[in-house]
Amino acid sequence: MVWNGVQHVSGPPLVGRHTEREAIARLLGAVLDGLSGALVLTGEPGIGKTRLLEYAADRAAELRVVRLTAVESETGLGYGALHRLLRPFLNRTGRLPGPQRAALDAALGLVAAPPADRYLVGLATLTLLSEAAADQPLLFLLDDAHWLDRESAEALAFTARRLHADSLGLIIAVRDGLGAGGLFDALNVHSVTGLPEPEAKVLLSAVPRRVDEDVAERIVAGTGGNPLALLELADALTSEQLSGIAPLPDPLPVSRLLEGHFLRLVRALPPETATLLLLLAAAPSDDTGMMWRAAGRLGLSARAVQPAVAAGILDRDTPTAFRHPLIRSTVYAGAEPGERRRVHAALAAACAAVRDADRRAWHRAEAAEGLDDGVADDLEAASERARSRGGYSQQALFLSRAADFTGDRDKRAERLLDAAQAHLLSGDAPAARTALDLAGADIRGPVMRTRELRMRATAQMFQIVVADVPAMLMDAVTRLGPQDPRLTWELLCEALHAALVAHDCTRGTSPTEVAAAAVAARHAPDSTVGGRDLLMEGLARRVAEGYEHGAPVLRSALDGLRSGGRIGDANSPFAVMLSMACDDLWDVQAGRELTDRLATADRDAGALYALSMTLLVEARYELWAGRFTEAEVRYAEFDDIAADTGFPGGGDINRLHLFALTGREAELRAAARRTAEMRGIGHGLLQLLAQHALTLFELGQGRYRQAGKHARAVFEEDPPACGNLVLPLLIEAGVRTGDRAGVGEVLARLEERAPLAGTPWALGTLALGRALTADGDDAEKSYQESVELLGQGPLALEQARSRLLFGEWLRRCKRRSDARKQLRAAYESFDAFGAVPYAERARIELLATGETARRRTEETRFDLTPRERQVASMAASGLTNGEIATRLFVTASTVEFHLNKVFRKLGITSRKQIPHAIGEPGPATEH
């Protein structure tokens, strides 16, 4: 079948739509070829989006086409649109992986189950449709997507972003400025614009009455070439105006022309027909039975549709469907409030008490006036059903509406607080703040005020505005008093988390004050001791009382977590605090093991926000292990998730250490400048991490004075995240610049802390610090000890740095042969990692010993994209395509698509060859 090169299509609104038709043709061709994709058509009302969807349906003869038009009156029914879309495929849910099936069943209300994670629902949608497309290529046409409920829009956007190789296409039409909260903005978007003047005139020439040439030019200019506006204006103007005898309105009433014209048509109809149109606009489009039951209650007959069909308002072939989606919204918006309430009351009465309980509650609310506790109670019950499905946006909407009908101030405030909490769970921080503001003066008592402050703080954290959060949570603790020790501890842990991130940028309190309060709270008799709680206590003691008090508690916490303690919940980015503890103890083994567990738990739960934070921590451990390519894979996956979740923390700012170690100076300094700019919203720690990265870079360049300046800033602030990691770097810089006093101060801190940590990394770092400040046999012994200890963990980068420093010392001692051995090992490691500055530094030192270092040929595995590398690595470990798909939130077909590209790039023909090709061990085997 030939899809491209289409020159003529029926229907005048498609005249001139060459670009959009070509985009549709490419998508259809890709679907038939086994690939997938999504296309978003945006534009003003009447511009031709719906006609383009009709064109796509006409051209998709070899595809199974599923159409859905979102309805304004059902925007608040969470997962309602998704349920309608998936209804033909629900008999296939038994083939889904267990967690996906459970999430989808819960979201659609098919079973009673805990709330579904919305990203697992999205993955289940993708998997279900991919399975269906394996039988016959699928095309989904979604019109008026701006009226989708948020949960359905999220699931469909999630699916659309992951369409690669599944014979599945999605075309979405959305009105300008109403793009479902921007969820579809990252897709392939085509803006549908007005017709060029010649083609607009051709369209006008098709109307029954003659249009004067000059009049046609004015109409085209006044409508901007909008096809529907052209036709409707030509129909609305008199024959005298069209022929140029009578003047045209000046200016043309185009801005409200379509709505006004449609309203005039409706108001000219018999009252019975007008009421039936309003009923059709308010009722679900796929439940004509409910609509006709409601019509019967209103005394309307089926004959009432005929005048609307004759007037061109309803479709002739489907008399209960509007000719254009804009007519539906115009009818609903233009109705008198009393008429709308009467229609909604009829719809509420027509709803089945159990099956349609949520719709019934919503219609009752739309029909009610003033305070009504019965309506409010129904809405609250509906909100609980929404919560049980994971429809948090819907839950919030029901609760907000329930508050509108609630007379009791305390109950109204409770419902608005619950609505704010639901908004936060859906990721909509601005909506949460609006709900809190509406609660206003009705919030009374310490418990309610504590809830309010906690949610305001959470909303700030969601938008990475951290500076005021610790003080807000401390205020909440004060207001709560001694009533609930467990809640007090949770508030203090959240305040400590924010304070450690903000560091010196907190407003209204300080990290030390927050930490001291947390330490004091741990003495409460009701405190629950667990690995997670103990870790937070350890960090609090580290900040409030000093390293010697914090380190033993952190050690106990990590030991407890490694022995099977609860690692954290799916909605909390525990990896951030965990990494601080592990870095402060130089415990890379615990860090890697626990973050691996966290990542697995996050993936199993579909907890993408928590997973994104875990990925950033994993990336740093990959850097220390010298696996720079694997680190980039983690960063790239973080960026993908940030795009999915709307989290604003993506981009190059996370790659500071990767830029530093690979010598990408311009990118490093640009990212460092961004960290300085983020101090205003409370990200003091991020700037210190940038200083640590700049230290690494300057040492690689041999610019020791600059390195010392950056390292000194970190040393003086001493954050748990990198305060200890900077110590050997500052000693190196100080030794090379002759700063004996400064070196002594730094070494004293290292001498105090490393034995308390007791890990190979800590003791190897201490040995390196001693070697840098010693002479003769003592120095050599310490260097050898450092190399040996750092080799005991996944610390290839640190061991290579120790070898480099050892080799430089040996060369200065004129022991060239011994120096070559260390320098060659360091150079080969740095070169393999891609640590360009350090490899060059080692190469120059080797040259000074009389040996030439030759750069190795770049291996083909580095031609892989981050996603291809990730898939290849997982396949190398023995995972099946299905297991890889589940971990990466894609389909098995997409995994196969990426693996085929991996095979081609690496020149291999089977999965068994992957480990050798990418330089990784193969899957473990049992003996």
C-alpha cells in the first residue's frame, strides 16, 4: 500500500493540509512496517483537526482503528476516558505481568485493591495495547484531548512517549492552550494553521451562494483561513453582504463567531430539541441508554433530534452525535444555569445506583444549589472510590466539590485538606496550594494546622523550592506539640532532609537547629527504631553533635538495612539520604547494595519519582567504579523519567562529576553556574557538589591552586554528601602548592574520621593522605597500602588516582622503572574509563619516565546510545526481553528493537556474544 504522495482528498476542510497529511501518512506507514509513533495535532477551534482524524481513519484500511472523543462534562471522572478506550481489549488483561494487571484493574475499578500507581497504569496500558497490536496494527484517534481527565491523559502520554516498535499509532487532536496540562507537549506536535488565501477562496467558492471576490478576500483575512469559520461565516452572512451590496460587520465577529453562530442555531430550535441537545452535551457519549432514560424523565421524545439534524447541528448518520466537537461544548457552555441543573438532575436519576455511583454523585452536584450535606457525602464517598483506584486528581476534584456543599467549617476544612493531599499525590503542587488557600480561616486546631504546613512544605519540595521548607516543618512541629510523637519524628525527618539539601540557604532556621530538634525527639519513649529512622538519627547527630557521634549511629543503620531492614517507601526519595550516609562513611559497598535494592523496589512499584533519585545515586557509584558509560545510562534514564513526571530537576546539572572527570570544561562550568543560580531557591548543597566536581577537574588539569580554592569551600562547610570525599583532594592540592598548615588541618580531620568509618575506602583514603605528606619508606608503604585497600571495593577510579599519585612520587624519587608500572596501570585505567584529563596527566608522566603511551582505538561499544547500552547490559546479565521491558517501562517489542540495533552496531548475531562485546561479565551460572 502506498501512503505517501496523496494529492487529493475528499472534503473541503482538508484543502491545503499537505504537511499534516504527510505526517499522518508517515505515521500510518510506520505502523504498518511494525514501528510505532504518536502525532499531536494542535490548533484553534474549527481549524480542521477533527477532519484530519477522519482522513486518517479513511486511509487506515489495513489497521484496526479505535476512536475516542473526550467530553468536557466527564473531565473530572478519573480514568474514565482510559476505560472507554481500553474496553475492547480488557479481555486480554490476564496476559499482563502481575503488578501491571493489578494496577490497571484497580485504576479501572474492576477489583477492590490498593490505589494504583499511575505510572504502572501507564505501563499496563502500553503493554496491553502492544499485545493487541501484535494481532493487527492499531491506530488510536483521540479527539478533544484537552477534555481528558488527568489520569487518563497521563496514562496515554506515558504510552505515547514509549511507542517504538509495536505496530501501534496514536493521533491526538487538542485545542491550542488546553493541551491536557502540557502532557503531550513532548510528543511530535504539528500546529494546524489556517488555509492559504488561494485555497481558502476555493473553499468559499463551494458555498451555495455567490461570494464577491473582494468580500472573499476580507472573509479570508478576517478568519485567518480557519475552514470552519469560513464556512460558518459564509452561512451566517446575508446574500447582500456576500455579494458586496451590503457592508460586512467591521470588524468581522470571528473571535466569538463560531460559538455565537451555533448558539443562534440552537436557540432557533424548538425548546424540546434545545433541551435534548443540552442533555446530549452533558451525557457520556458512549452510554446512549443512560441518555434516553434521562430524556424520558424530562419528557423528551426521539423525534426531538430531527430539527437539530436538519439545522446541521447533529450528524445525519449518527443523530445522537454532534456534527463538530465545538458545537457540543458551545451548547453546554451557553445554556442557562437552571436548564443545566435540570438536565443534570435527570442524568443523576438515570444513573445506576452502584455501577454509575460516581457519575450519579457528579450529576447530583451539578444539579444542586447552595449547601447540601447529602450531595457532599455522596461526593466524598465517590472520592474514596477514586482514591482506591489511584485516581488522585479525581479524588481531589470530588473532595473540592464536596467542600462547596459542606456547611460545617471543620468538615469543610478537612475535605479541602484531603483534596490538597490528593493533588500532591497526583503531582499537582499548584492545585494543592489552591485547595489549602480555600481552606483558609476554616483550618483550626494544631492537628489541622500541622497538616496544612506539611502539605505546603511538600508542595515546595515538589517544585524544588527548598529554602523555606525546614522552617515551615519546624513550625508544624511546634504547633503539633507532644500529641503525636511519631508524626513529630516524621516531620523532623522531612525537615532534616530539606535542611541538608538547602545547607546554608535555609531561611528561618538552620540545619543545626533542625538536627538538634531531631536528636532530641529520638529520646521520646514512643520512637520506633528501624534502619531508616536510625539513619536519619545518625545524620542528625552528625550535623548537631559532630562526626564522632553520628558515624557509629550511621554504621548501625547501614548494617541494619543491609541485613534486611525496610529500605523505604515508594513515594520517598530515600536514596538521597542514603547516599549522604554512605559517602560520609566512605562505604561504597553498602551504597551500591542498598541503592540496587532501592532501584528494584522502585521499579517493581512503578515509583518513577523515587526511582529517578535512586538513578542519580547509582550514576555516582558507576563513576567511582570507572564505568562512565553506565553512569551516562543512568543519567539518561533520569532525564526520561523527569520528562514523564514533570519533575524540574533534569538536565546537565546532574552530570557535574561526569563532565569533570571526562574533561568537558565548558559543560562543567555552565552546569556549575546553574548551581549558583539555584541558591536563591535553597539549593546550597548542589553548589558544594559543583565545587567538589570542579576540584576533580582542576586536579586532572594539574591546576592545583584553583583546585585547592574549590576544595577549601567544601572543607569549611563540611556537608555529609561530599565533606569527607574532598579531603584527599584538598591534601593533594595543598601539598602541591606548599600549604603545609592547611594540609595539616585537613589530614587531622582525615585521621580522626577514617578509623571511625573503618571501611576499605576510608582507610585507603587515609593511607593516601599519609603518603602525600610523608617521605621515604613511610610514603611508599602508605601508597602501597592505599592502592591495595582501594582495590577491595568497586573504586577503580579512586585506585587509579592513587596509582597516579604513587607513580608521580616514584618518578620524583628517580625510580623510573617502578614509576612506569604504576603510571601505566593508571593511564590504562583512565583511558578505559574515558577520564581524559587524568589520562593525559598520566601520559605526560609516563613520557617523563621515557615510555610512550599510545591511545587505544575506541571500541565500538561506545557507539551505543544510552538506552541501547542499558538494554545490552541487562541482556548481558541474562534478563529476558520481558524482564528488561518491565524494568525500563517499555514493551518487549521495543527491547527487541533496541537489541537489533545493538547487534548491528557491535557486529554480533546472538545474545551470548553481548557480554564480551560490551566488556561485561555474562550471566551467573549454577555449578
